[in-house]
Amino acid sequence: MRKINKLRALLIGAPLLLLFAGGAIAADTRGDTALRVPWKVTEHRMKNGMRALLLPDHSAPMVVMKVWYAVGSRDEQPGLTGVAHYLEHMMFRGTKKYGPRKFSEIIKKNGGSHNAFTSFDYTAYYERIASDRLELIIELEADRMVNMVLEKKAFDAEKNVVHEERRTRYDRPVGKFWEQLRAVAYTNHPYKNPIIGWPEDIEAITIKDMQAFYRRYYSPENAVAVLVGDFKVDEAIALLEKHFGIIPKSPTFRKRPELAEFPQKSERRVYVRADAQLPYVAIGYHAPNWKSEDAPALVMLEAILGGGETSRLHQRLVRKDTLALGAGSDYTYISVDPMIFYLYARVAPGKKAADAEKALLEEVEKLIEKGVTDEEFRRALRNIEANMVFAMDSHYYRARLLGSAAIAGDWRLLEGYLPALRKVTPADVVRVARKYLRHKNKTTAELIPTKKSRRANAAKSRGGY
């Protein structure tokens, strides 16, 4: 989500928000206006099973296209973790029609930009380009859906790139810390594995493994094309049918299975010792996603506990007690399967992780015991609404929301998101905190700096470096 100034968000009144979003006003039980962001989406399904979501916006002569595949690290077999992300890299290595790096060259020559990303639940590829180049990017994406070429030299070179990415981005202390927290919090579900994969699995992936993965998951019935921008719906559908509609279904495609995590029955803990500058502590609780009636209340709980500088955790740990350089919470509303509700603190120099952890838990208990004030609730809701509405000026962001929601189950859940939050009460927030933020449902991780790091910090404080 695009970051916005929190004070600015608080000062924006509902009428301006509604004007900006083109939303509708409805009565609310608290006497406020209820904000609704319209999603005037056209959904089209091709005969081969591929779906398209089209959201016209003629405010600028440009378009964002994202092609989403319902495959991520969630779908990897044991011993092949990282293959979804590795395949994402290989998708830029050329097809039968376009040679190595030609995809990027063509996009850049036409004034566009592009990239891709892999998550637990999906892999997505996107382009931003002038609207009169729409057919170009549709043709390029359709081509690499079925015509990717896997050559050993490029495969081996890209494997080195993936290893280096892991070393520079994920093998750092905080990256290891979060990786280990997830690995301990989950015992059965593949969400326990890192998206980039475990090093030994990345090394073991073969061209044959990747070819089988590509053929199984990169097929029209497993894909969603999302277009946001300056186009006519009927013309865009004709182009999609012309290039994607002719691709046959995959004979090896199988609908992704339902997966579940075993209920956690006792507290878990993991210590990560690393060459870090400062301690870090985080607490994770298993929590349901958008499919649960409790999900909107969990969104509000996240905002009240750790959603920015006005939240309880920031005010207590950063401002009042100066225990942490940063503190907050994180909850995933849109996902295929339930994830983790996190509380975290980046411990301040000279402070103890144990004290920061104690403060995090005390704030949870205080919320459960003393409740949430109406004023606090309203402030959190206004912040969420402002963030949502001001992000709507981004074609990219709307395309991302639509695609991730479609993969998780239904893009229409976006239409009911803000109205659902409006139905939540302060009592609901307390109820879900008591229900899910329980000790038996808790996994705690602590990052412990090694002696080497402590000596380095001491030397810096004496002017040794």
C-alpha cells in the first residue's frame, strides 16, 4: 500500500474522500458517512478457462497489465522449494519467438516498464505502457505463457542469480529471523517455507523439474489477466481473445488442493543468533483470513495495536518507554489460506529484547482487559479509509488488489472491504484479540546479536570506526 502522511489522513473529511473516489454515501450506525470505493470491473472468461478483469480509467493515456498465475511457493513439492520464484526469473530468458532479453528490450523501446513478483500464493508479471501499445504487451505475455525456452547455459546462470539474491536479501540477520519464525510457527502448511526457497533445494532444481512445473501451472485456466487504464472494454477483450484465447488448456493442469495447518496447542519459541547490530523480537499468532467473519475485526485490531505512529505499540514502545526504534503489527487479510498475525519490535540500542517482548504482551492484555475507545476506533478506521482511497489513483495498485483478491478467491471481496470494517465494533476487536492472541497460539522469535556485533557497536560508540 502506498504510504501517506497519517496526520493528513486524519484531517481529510469524508465528503472529500468520497469526491476523490467517486464513492457512494450511506448512513452509518455511528452517525458518520460510510465510504464505498466503486469497482466498476468487467469480468470476461474465455473458452479455455482464462479470466480477465478489466477496469477502465481514462485519466491518463496509459495502461497497466498484470498476468497472474495461481501458483506460488504454496504449491511447491518438498525438495523443490523456490522453483516458482526461479521460474519467474527464467520467464525473462526468452521464448521460441523472442530471444534472450528481447522481452525487456521491446518493452523499453516502446517507453514502458515491466517486472514480476512471486508470493506464497501466486506469481504475477506486469507492464506499464502507453495505452496505444496495449496489443504489444498482450501478445508478449501470451507468447511466454506457452513458448518459454529453457536452455542449460541460461538456466545455470539464473540459478547463480537466485542464490545471490538469497544471500543479499534473505540471508541477512532480519531475513533469517523472519524465515525461522515462519518455519517454527507452521508445522504442516507450506507457508513455512521461504518464497525464494531453501538453498539446498534451489541448488537441486533441474531443467526437467522446472519444465514440468511450467507445463502444469502456466496455462490459461490457471491465469487471470488484469487490465487497468485507458482502453475500451470491448476492444481489450477482442485483443485478449486474439492472443490468449487461442491457447489450449494444459493436459497436466490440476486444481490446487486445499491445505490446512494443524491447530497450535502450545507456545513455541525460536532464537536466532546472527551478526546483527541490534536485537529484534516478534510474536506470531495463527489467525483466519478474509473467509472468516472475524477477519474485518482483525484488520481493525492490527490498525489499533500497530498501524502507524498513533497506534498503541508505537506510542508505548517507541515514544513512551523508548524500548524500540520501531514497533507494530501485521495481518494478512487477502490470502488463499490463513496466515499469521504478527507483533514486532526493533529493539533500541542499550535496551533488552525481553523488556520489549513484555511490553508487546502487556499492550495486548491491556486492550483485552480495558477495551477500545470509540475515538481510537474511529481514528484507526479513518486511517484505513484514507490509505485505501488515496491509493486508488494508482493503476498499478488497483491491478495488484484485483489480481491478488481473484487468486485468493474472489475479486468482489474488495467491494465489501470498507463496508465490512464499518460493521465492526470496539467490542468485536476485543473479542478477536482474546480469541486469537492467546499464549497457546503464540510463536515468539528473538534475534540475538553475536559477540562480534556487540564489540562492533561498542567500538562505534567509542569512535573506534
